Amino acid sequence: MIYNAKYETMNREELAQLQIERLQSTLNRVYRNVAFYRESFDRSRVDISSIKSVADMVRLPFTTKDDLRASYPYNMFAVPLRDIVRIHSTTGRTGRPIAIGYTRNDIAHWSELVARVLSAAGVTEHDFVQIAFDYNMFTGGFGLHYGAEKIGASVIPSSQSGNVQRQIHIMKDYKTTVLLSAPSYALRIAANLREMGIHPDELNLKIGIFGAEAWGEPTRSKIEERLHLDAFNIYGVNEMMGPGVSGECSEKKGLHINEDHYIIEIVDPATGNPLPHGEEGELVITTITREGFPLIRYRTGDMSSIMEGTCACGRTTLRMNRVSARSDDMVAVNGINVFPGQVCEVLKKETGFEPRYQIIIDEFEGGDSLEVRIEMIENMFGDEIKKILGLKTGIAAALEREIGVTARVTFVEPMALHKTPDGRVRRVVDNR
Amino acid sequence: MLKIRNLYSGYGDLTVLKGVSLHVDTGEIVTIIGGNGSGKSTLLRTVAGIVAAREGELLFDGADIAGKRPEDIVAAGCSLVPEGRMIFDAMSVKENLLLGAYTRLRGNRRLDLTAGLDTVFAMFPRLKERERQFGGTLSGGEQQMLAIGRALMAGPKLLMLDEPSMGLAPIIVKQIFDEIKKLRDAGNTILLVEQNARAALRIADRGYVIETGQMVLDGTSGELLNNNDVQRAYLGKDYRSISE
């Protein structure tokens, strides 16, 4: 179902007018109210009144994660703090956290945007929607909750915390029809179902809406098979309020972007140059309705591409392909974000040099398994098996301690690591 | 109906509008709110062709009207009810109204304007009562009705109103605004510029906030009423009372 036909099926020319109006007023507002943007635009000698169309945006400087971290907590807010009615934040696991502020209107928009992506997946007021995302500083639980409530569904805020079996009891007792969770969590639910001897047909699940991690078609098939539901992908970014940036419709051919609130660009992650539709690059997002925490050309770190052509569902909005990876290769393993950079640091510390390595992720008994493969070099440890074994346990313990993940550490022969077509070692191999 | 992109205009050395973009769809009331000297009136005067656009696109009903003469813009279907009403004091109410149809009469002197007059009189029965009275003898509220009626005589597709509440008692403002809303309900399209943001947002579908010649916000009337900046700057709620 199309939740807001006016905006989701708007003709492209009208949308272009709406976008430029909203972009210009956002630029005028941030220039007046946010010191960072005034300095940033002045430093790059951009006169914002020269932005006369969405295409002119390429002249504006980017906003990076580091900029947001440096502004922590409140320096990038565009309204007085008393106008802020909510603060969420990123975890800060990879550095300083980022604080995200919302005004009353922002919360209303957020609800609307999430209502759209949930409706696109088929959620209606007759559904029982179980939200197995955390309700805390993370944006997922609350955002999805608002959207589902706005549709008028019966919302079950089961949250991700607590044990999976209790989640399943809730699902069974309340006759949940829609499950919202991370894809890896859905697989854990499936594994537990088997353990508990519950057949998926004893449940009432129809629709599953998954996000917050990169996942692929193999995982989609697995979830659909094991939970007997129709699985949809949604996309959001904490810094963009959370869920509601884009989501799949019944066609499942790309995620429709809420373009009346977000302008999306794809850029080459190395050069920052804009890439044409169809080419994969880093997703850059500009907010055009946000009051509390507007962001101009924000580098999300997520890799995707804009799809060509129109969708059969009737929406006129652009679609993006599922996020394939992150420009920093971050992967979520059992709900924990792992950056190859962190792994590399651990390896350097433990081995005393920088080995060639690879992170391999597989699905294992409903969860994820993580393997870190390290390429042996000649005379690495002499021939002492004991030394190698010691190093193995040392690295595993350090990974657990520093990153919070359990990993199997293996040593492989030289040249045994998976390579990209151009001969480089792939840092992450995700088999999920 | 109306689509404006990157509009610049002003007077002499003074640039008032600095890259304004906005649009008005058929059948909606759109209001522009802003402080004194923010460029609201200049915007309407530029659309009406009274002030020349220096740069930018001005599309009315798909046609470019930038640089056209005011009478041609009226003939194209875009009428302005000017600030201060500008009634001809020494002419009767009826004569004032007939003047509004001037551009239509020019091409066809035998055009029957009875129907047009009847529509205006049905909307504002007070004007019918005062049909033969001089414009200058009307009260402020009646003059505003007359100014609106005169603009309607041109049979506009888009009616632009510049500060219709100016100098009127609150009860009269409410009456006038109720009439404007009825005009919209009857299918008219309205662009309303107003310092009385509360009254304007009460009847408008959408609005824009203009500051020193640039747009800083847009949204539905509900969104603008909820915006704290709008509340502080234009709705008279100060920091203290905002927590009410």
C-alpha cells in the first residue's frame, strides 16, 4: 500500500521543485544557525545562493562522521536546546559518539517516513507488529515503533534484549503477524524455534522487515524459508534520524527513497566525485526537512547505487540497491559492529607486525561465526607448534577483549586468502 | 499553478529577494510569513510585474511571466489585492469593482459583467448594500472586501493578497479570513502574504517563512505552528511562555 500517495507518486518535476525549495531553506537555516556550516561553506568559498538546483549540490562540502564527532554533543544542533524533545546517539564504539537531536516536527516526520516504508512492505492497521530492536540510545526501536503506531497497527515493543525464547513466546501468544528485527536476529529466532520444537506454521508471521545490518539475498531466502514469511529490507542511518530513509515495496526490487525528505547522492569514496546512476559508491545524504539536526552531504560510509528505471508499484521515487558493504568494510557480527581496522590493530599488537589477514563470516546455528585468517610467512615462528598455538589463543582473547567478538583464529599458507578480481586480498568475506 | 525558482528582485541598488523558490498548487492557500522588510510584499509585487524580476524563473500556469507587463499578468489570470487596499475613494463601490474587470473589457466592450458583480455581491452582501457609496466612505473592513471583490472581477486563477489584515480590528480580520477560506473552498487558488501569522496559518494549507529575502522554512500550516522559531518570531510566544 502507498501510505502517502501525494509524495510517493509525485511527478519528478514537482519533486524537483519541492527538493530545491527545501534544500535552499535548509541551507539558509544552517548557514544562519550552525557555526560549523557557516565556517565550512565560507572556507570552501561556496555562496549558498549559487545553489540553484539539486545538481548544484556537488559544490557544497561534505559533512563527515569526524565532523559530527568533533561537534559532540550539541554543536551541530540548528535550534536552541529547549526546542529539542529527544536525543539519541550512536554507540561510540569506534570513537566519540554522535548525538542526534529531534524537534517535535522531526519526530512527526520520522513517524511518517517509517509509516511509509512499513506500508510499502504491506503492514496495515490490522497487523500485530513485534519490534525486536532495542529501545535505547539507538534509533531503531523508537523509530519503527512510531511508524507502526502511526499506521494504526498493534505494536508489541518486545525489544531485542532478553532471551530469544521469550521473544518466541510473545510471538506465539500475541499472534504476531509482522516481525521487525536485525536479519541475524531473525535467524537466531529461527534456530531457537527448531530447538523449542515449534513449527513456523504454528506462528502467524506474514511479513518480516529487516535492517540495521548489511544482508543479502541468500539470507533473505533463509529467513523466508525458516520463518515462513515475506522478508523486506529497510534502510536507515542513526544520523538521519534512524529508520525511514528507504525501504522495499512488494516488488522487492530496490529500496524506495523518501526523496521529499532526503536527497541522495552516490560518490566515489576515494575522490568524492559524484557517480552516475547504476554505479556503486558511497551513499551521501542531505536532509531537507529536518529542524534539529540538519545534515548537508553527509558521508554515510554505506556502499550502494541508485537504480535505473521506474518501479511497477507506482511510486515515482528513486530506488537504491541494498547496501552491499561499508566504505570502511564494517560488518555486523551477532549484532556487534566489527571494523577490519580494529582487527588489524589487534593483530599488529599481538604478532608485532602487520600480517595479511582476512575476516570470514558464516552463518552458524542461527548466529554468525567469525573467522580471522592470517597468512603465514616463512620463518614466522620458527617451527614451534606451541608458539603458534599460544599466538592463536592470544589473538582470540584480544579480539574478545577489545572488540567483544568471539573469533576462530586460523593460520593459512601464503596466497591462500580470497582475492578480488584485481588481485588484492579481500578484507572481509561475508558468506551470509 | 505558480512556480518560482531562484528569484531575485529589488529597488535600485537594493536587492530584496535573494534567490527565492516557492510554488503554489491549484486549489490551495499558501501563505508567506515574515517580519517587516523581509521581502514578502516585494515578492507579490514581482509576481504581479510591478517590480521587475532581475533573475530567476517565474512560471504561471506553465508560461514564463518574468518581464511581462502587469496588465498582461492580470489578463493571464494572476490578480493582486494590494497592501493598503488602494481603493479609489472618489469612485463608487460599483465603479471600483468594474475597474477590476478592465483587462477583460479592453478586448470586448460589450462584455456583460452582471454575473461577475453578482458573484462578488453574493460573497460580500455589504458591498451590494453600499453599491452607490463612494469607496472612501467605507470602513476598513469593507474596503478590504471591495479590494478583494475588485481583484475577483478579473476572473483570476490565482489571487494574491498582500496584508489583508492590515489596520483591521481582530473581529474584522476573522471575517475577512473566513471569506478567503471560502474562496479556496470554492476552488480558488490563493497566495497570501501576512504579518499576522496566526491568522494566516489558521486558514492556509502550507506556508513559507521568509527572512531578509531568503526562505528559511516551509511546511504545512500545522508544522509551522509547531515550529518553535515561528512561535517565537511570529506568534508572539516568548521563551518564557513557550513551555506552556
